[in-house]
Amino acid sequence: MGGAGLVGPHIADLVVHEAEEVVILDNFARGRRESLASVLPTGRVSIVDGDIRNRRLVAEVMQGIDVLFRKQLTLTLTRVMGSNVRPE
């Protein structure tokens, strides 16, 4: 989640050749599709344009997922949800 930002494309580059499928969820508010250009030709990457706050979408995307890398910025979550959000 948050796969097209600063860190996500690097993780995708590392795991795409080991994984059966890589699903990237991003709302592209800050991330860029161009950042994923190196992993798209593998045919193992699905991009979902959506927001992590959409619980139904996240539940749908997570079906069959074994590993999750959540890399959206906590700063963004803090601005959206309030100051009670703490980094993990």
C-alpha cells in the first residue's frame, strides 16, 4: 500500500522476481505511476488506484495476499485522521 511513492517502487523491484504476484495500492496523490515502470514489464504487477481509507477496497485487494508492505507516510495519516495516529 502506498506503492508508488518514495519507498514502494524499491520494494516492488526487490520482490517482483520472487513473488507470484505483486499488488500495489496507491491513490496517486503523491506517488507516480512512472515510478513503477521497471516492474510493470514482468507481468506480475497489478496496480489498484484507490485510497487506503476505503475499507471495502482494502479488504477486496487483500484477498489471497500473503505478505503486506504498508509504506504510506504516517505524516499523511496524521493529517487525515488526527494527531492520535502513532507510527508503528
